[in-house]
Amino acid sequence: MRIGELAERAGTTTRTLRYYEARGLLSARRNGNGYRAYGEEDLQLVRQIRLLQDFGFELEDTRPFVECLQAGHPAGDSCPASLEVYRRKLAELDACLARLGEVREQVAGQLARAELTAASAGDPRCELTDEWRGKEDG
């Protein structure tokens, strides 16, 4: 298949495919007329890259998965190097989740303090609004 068909079937652009090629993640064969030619295995590679990027993996992190597929394995994550990338990503996600939990607790604490302060002081905006309405009605 030509580059346009591969891009369409993979849900990406020809520019992206050329970028993958420049980064050494995808290699095209050339037809007699010089056009890039790709096979179903290339479609599988691009889909693997896109899936991992959708999960938040950096492009370079996809390399072990691509190499695993290129080595003839049925899945890009069946090689030790790919498993290591998964482990690193999970550790990164766990750290992000822990940090988000901390931030959430801080925001919840701020909200609770602000609600207590507002409840004990009354809501000045409501009083001002009530005064304004009274003048308008009179």
C-alpha cells in the first residue's frame, strides 16, 4: 500500500508517517516508480505506536515495541524491553496519581476552610444584592 492508504488506515497523516520513518521507527520499501510501499506489518507497527502515544508514551518509548514486532513477535509487548517500558510508565503514572491525591487533599482543605469562613461571616455579596434590590423596588 502507498503512504496515503497507510495513513488513512492507521488514522494518522502522511507527515506523521514520514516523521516515524525519519526517526527510524518505520521503514518503507520503494516501488519501481520511487513511491513508498508498505505492508500489513507496517500498519501493525503504526497502530502500535499510535496506541502507545494515546496512552501518553513518548515516541522514543515506542521503539522497543516496534523492534519487538520487527523481530517477528506477534505482539509488540512480548519482549523484555517492552515490558520494562511498561514498568517505567506505570511507576510514572503512580507518582502522578499520588501527587494528584496530595493536591486534591490540599484543595479540599482550602474549600472546607473557605466554607467555614463564609458561613461564619455571612455572604457580603448576598447582603449587597439584597440592599440593591430593596432600593430598586422602592
